[in-house]
Amino acid sequence: MIAAAVQPSVTLTTVDLLWIEGRQERWLRFGRDVGDQIVDRRRRLVSFRAGAIFAFVRWASNDFGTAQSRIDILRAVGPGEAYSTVPFVEPGGDILLRIHGWPKVQRVFAAIDGVETTGIDPVDVAPDYWRHVHNRLSVGDTPRAYGRDRHAAWLLRHAVQS
């Protein structure tokens, strides 16, 4: 008897987004989703294929002001890949950047804006760049800009690896 080859199931990374005006917000700064399911008027679930890069922002306040401000730039993982757990991300992801505190989160937004001004979509940026931004901001330093030359080098390196 010959056993049929079993294709691994396509697993998606799902992010639980929420918007409660002025109290709690979970939203995406960038990312190319492949599915979007509305749960109710405040919540929706967004899905990403393995390898997709996205920025997930979490913010919450209390009676005294901002209680939490965080951004994670993650790579969605495929079946069998190692991953880190992240709240509201199922199953989790490969963490490229993890920053908390509003001043540092704003600096990540500035880095994303800088990439966008070059005409490059942040989802296409070299994953190493987001790690670089994380490392620099974590020690209070300024990240280097991501330009067309660095992007061209990433595209060539990616083509050779594929």
C-alpha cells in the first residue's frame, strides 16, 4: 500500500484588533493581510500568510492617561517554525522589533514614515532593518535611515537565498 503525501496545512497568523475610543486600541500600522473577519463593531480578526511582515500597535489608557503604548513588528511564521508568543497574535510571530513607551513608539513611527518617503512599502523592507531599529532605540540611539541602496542589496540577497 502506498501512502499519499500529506500536504502541510496552510496556517495563518491571526491578529485580534480592537478599537474602544480613548480607552484601548489594537491596530496595524502596516501589513498585507489575506483575510479580515469582523467580530463585532469594535473587534476584527486579520490574518497573514507565513513570511508576511506587519506592525502591530497596542495602546491603552486609564483615568490618569496613557497606561500602555507598544509596537511590535513581526514576521508571520509557517508550520513548524519557532515563534514567540505575543498577546492578541495567534499563534505568535518572529519578533523583529518590540518597543514600548510612547516616545520610543513615536520614533518607530518616524522610522516607518522615513521608509515610506523613499517609496518603499514597509512590508518589503529587509527584516534585519527592523531589528536594527529595535536595537538602536533600545539603547537610546538613532537608527540609520533605510534607503534605496540598502533595499536593492536586500532584494539581491533575498533572491540569492530563495
